[in-house]
Amino acid sequence: MTVITTVAQLQDMDLDLTGDYELGCNIDASATVGWNGGLGFEPIGTGVDFTGRFDGKGFTINGLFINRPAIGSVGLFGVIDGVTISSVTLANIDITGKYLTAGLVGCTQGIVAISNCHVGGSIKAFNSSGEVGGIIGCSYGTLAISACSVDGSIGIHDYVDSMGGIIGQNRANLIITNSYSNASVIGDDYVGGLIGISGWGGIVNMKRCFSIGDVTGHSWGAGGLIGDSYHVNDSITDCYARGDIVGDEGVGGAFGSFYNGTYGNVYSTGAVIGNTDVGGLHGYGGGTEEITPCFWDTQTSGQAASVGGTGKTTAEMKAIATILEAGWSIPSIWNISLGCNSGYPCLVGVNACCGDSAVAGVDPTIAPKCVTLELIRNLEMMNNSRGYISKTGNFVYESRYHR
């Protein structure tokens, strides 16, 4: 095991692409802005794939700079094959590539596992065919991502496609869990808050993930979670998107285009703006199965229709009764916690502010001093209780514990 304590040693990983590495402290990489005549850090594994192991041990690499707009496979790692990467934060990055560009890995192959990795900063592509993401540019083989996050911006100089908050283009058999993006994503075709496009043999199984960044596309496929799920059997459950979505064709709060897959326990709240095949939750699709109820906010989205899902008002979206009646798992997966996620349902263990108490939080949209039928219904469902007006005209509340 090689312990890395300086940015020079970080670059020297390129001298042994089969080695096992771990960070021994936080790394200041700000000096890379002056390396290699302005090109910055050289991605690990460009000519030959990196096949070793990297454990960040919870430390941070700060200020990594890469400016290589003429080449692909750009990131801290260029191309990795059969690698485990864990427990590292890349903060204040400034990374530019041509295609297969990301904060952490340009391209993955083989069996890859990435966990507890966090990326923050700016990622850009120039004159490229695309595949640009916060964590991974393009993925092949088999890939597992868990407990990862992205914060910042993923953008373009000239229009490019396959842009995603976490993955630009997925061609892998992907399992992604407990992860989120707060990055704004801008591209041409296939632009998504988490994944730009999924297809060509790869299948996504996404659970307990969310995106709150805005998504802007200029052509086909713009969605809060996935821009375009292309003729595959992707499965998306217990996820939400809250960013504003702007596109041209195939535009949706969660899915721009979603074809032949399944989804359940999904909601979206952002404004949705487009020209053709536009939906509050789901813009375009065929053969898609909604396995359990999904929702979108008709007021904040500005959309009254969707390929899938059920439209709800803002008050209904924030009412605990809505997701209880839909059969969503509370509080093991979902909850509504006072002051968290602007009052919308949150994911326990993924949203840091989301409480996991056995009794869901009181609906914050109901005035605490006003007894309404909705408040009574919420109390009844949360506490296995009942409330009623007695013959004397008094309000009586009975729970299974006491009267």
C-alpha cells in the first residue's frame, strides 16, 4: 500500500497503474494550475488503464486543475478497469476535457465500485461528442455507485450531448444508491440531473437518489433524473428531482424520455419548460410501467399533464397523507421533516436533515392552531388513532396508547 501525502505523489500514481493507494492527509492541489504549460494535472490512466485501488480515507483533494480540451478521458482518473475507489472528496475542481470527461473518472470498464466520493466545482467540455458527468463521463461493464454526491456546475463551451450530474452516458449494468447531485447541468441532447442518457446494452437500477440542480438542454431529452432512458429496462425507485428543467423536445421534471423501463415512488417539483413531448414528471415514453404511484407538483412545474405520474398541488405534495396513501415506506425510506427539503418528502439517510422518527413529522402546511379535516386525517394515519366531534360539541382525539 502506497500512502500519498502530496500532490506530486498523487501525480506519480501514473508511474504504477496497478498499485494500491490511499491518502494520508488532505492534499492541496492548487499548484496544478501552473503545471505542464497550463494543461494542469495529467489524468491517471490515459494511455494505459488504471487497474489498482484508491482509498481516500475520508480526506479531501482541493483545487485540482485540468485543462485538456483537445483530448478525451479526462478527470482525476482517465480510464479505470476493475477498480475500487472510495472515500474521497474533490473540492474546488476546475476540469476541462473534450469528451469522456468528469470530476473523478473519465471512463469506467470492467467491474468497478465507487463509494462515498464527493465532487465539487466546475466541469466543462469543448467541441465534443459528449459523455460528461460529475463523477463519471461514460460507464461500461458493471458499475456500483453508492453514497456519492456532486455540487457545482457541469457545462459546455459548444453544444455537446450526454451530460449528467453524476454520469454523462451509461452503458454499464449500473446500481446507484443513496446518491445525489446539486449541480447545474447544461448540454444539447440527453441532459439529466443524475444521468444524461442510458442505453446501448446497459441497465440502470437506481434507488434512493435525488437531484436538486437545474437542467438545461437545447435539443432532445432533458430530465431532472435522466435525460433519456433509451430502449432499456431501467428501474428507478424512491427518487426525486427538484430542479427546474428547460429543453426543446422530450422534457420532464424527472424523465425527459423514458422508454420500456419501470419506475415507482418518484416525484418532481421543478418548473418544466419545453416545446414538444413535455410532461410534469415524464415527457416522452412508450411501454413504460409505473409500478407504484408517482407525483409531480402541478403548480410549481406549470404542467397539467405527464406521460406518467399523478399531478398534485403543492399542499398535497407536502402532505404526509399523500405518500402514506400511496404506500411509500415511512419512515424507513421516506419522511416529511419540519424544515427539511422545503416541506417536500425527503429520503431518510440521504437528506441529512430528514428525520427517521417512527412517527412522521406533522405536515408543516397545516396551521398549528387550526383543526381541519386534513389535520385529523394526518393524525389518524400517523398514530393509528381517530378524531371526532362528540355529542357535546367538543373535539375528541383517541390514540391506541391513551385517550
